[in-house]
Amino acid sequence: MSGHSFFADPHPDHARDAFRHKQRALTNKVATVAESVKKLVADGDYLAIGGFGTNRIPTAVCHEIVRQKKQNLSFAGHTATHDFQLLCAGNLTDRGQTLAKVDSAYVVGLEARGLSPHARRVMESGTVEVSEWSNYALAVRFRAAAMGVPYLPVRSMMGTDTGKYSGAQEITCPYTGVKLLALPAIYPDVAAIHVHEADVYGNARIRGTNVADNDVARAAKKLIITCERLIPHEEIRREPDRTSIPYYCVDAVCEVPYGSYPGNMPYEYFSDEDHLKLWLKQEEDPVQYRQFLTEALWNHSDFNAYLNWAGGLKRMQELRQQEFLI
């Protein structure tokens, strides 16, 4: 069925070679976002980003990947909106090529807000290799990796162009003779997930839906956690059932208040719709967009500086109030 590509090695034993060297001791993993990206994200890596749409995205990590000019990444476009928009900002001639390969399910669109003009230019440029999937298919691929198997069978996508232009393979069930689609596992080289709370060891809590993030955390060979706040380990131990991601999956913990901005953080703050509209408007003209990126992204040393530029604590408090009023 497939003549097309997938961009992550699905072999579970190769992934286990990486997992075997992950730290199992309770060690302090607190670091800055800049330190974490420099150490854990390498050129050519396969990258997965947590969250869903503009909900609970690790914006600071996306900024830093572009700021540090990481190159030729593969990417899982699992309902990627502003995060994909940001990574595409690195695909400018003078910045090189941040994204080289995309497993595409939902990219370019920012849901009801419209399409990202620059992300669309990048995807239509012919410079990025693309393989097509559904959102469900990418979630299944992460689930396969979390289970430690090379693929999982589904009926999804069969008979559609999405299946035709993916790296999936049609198989026959050995028990029933039913035709199924085999979806290869995604073991990301590195993933970044934004959470509500974490301790210094990496035990992380997510409130509300986590979509595929529990599986992404267990599938990734390296994992950066950004959190709204650090909490004491004793608090984690008092309510262990609230831990979504265990410490042994995690390689770095970064405290980043308002770290999903301009996306929203459930139960914390609403998305900044005016700011997201500003990004979309600035992208319409490539020359204007370059100037905007210099002002909005490259002139800032870190994410806190970006937040201050975007309205500072006053604006963040307004968004927090909106979350509880809506």
C-alpha cells in the first residue's frame, strides 16, 4: 500500500539501547531551557512536541530550538499549531533549515484562527519531506513505542489518500485474515512536554486531558519537561496517583511560568488570541515577517524576555482571569 516514507526508526531494540542508559536514580534535573536544548537536541534529531493544538504547548523549547539554529529536524505534526508555526520560523534562508522532514497530521492550521502563511510557504516549498497520517494514527504510533513494539495494527486510514501517502503498510491478520494497516512506532530522539507541576527529579503532573503525552514521554529517548511551577518531592509522594509522567522518563526539568503562552494552559490561563492573530498577520509578508521575528524572537535572550515584550505580568494576569471567567 505504501511507497512513501516514515522518518523514525521503529525498531524497539534500537530504542532500548538508548533507554538502557537513562538515569534511574533520583537526581536533580533542574536546568534552564537554553541548557536543556543545547544538551539534548541535536541536529538531525526526530522531535516530538507535547500538548494539543494551542493547549499546553512547550513554547519556550520551540523558541530555543529556533534561537539555537538547530538544523534538519524530523517532526511529528500531531495537531501542531503555534509550535509548528514557530519551528517553521527557523526555515528561512539565513537561518538554515530547522525542519527537514514532517510526519504530517495537522500542521499549518491554527484551528479556528486560520492558516499560518509562513508554515504554508515552508510546506509548499518542496524543501521539506512529508509523510501523511491522521492524528489518531500518530497517537497509535506513539502508543506502539510506549508498548515497546515496532508497530500496531489499525483499520484507520485504509482506502484513503492519507493511508496511500504515508509510510503505513497493509497486512493480513494471522488469526482472521482481515486486512489491516500496520502503523510503525515512533521513538522520538527527543520530546518536549509542558506540564502543570513537576518536582526536581522530573515527576510531572498534567491536569485535564493529556492526549498522547503519556505515551510520548515513554517513547522518547530524551525528554525535556517544562512546568508552570516546581513543587516539593514530598507533595508528589503524598499523592502519587496524580503523577502523569514518572521521573525515569525525564532528562531535564525547566520551570517556565506561563510556558504555554500564547497558547492556553487548562485551569491556569487562556490563550492570547490577539497575539496569535498578530503572528498570523505578520507572516503574510515575508519581509515584514523577518522584521517581526527579529523583534519578537531573536532579540530576546530567553522566554521571560519574550513574555515581557508581549505584555508582561499584566497581560498574563488578564489571561489567567479569562480562563476562570469563560
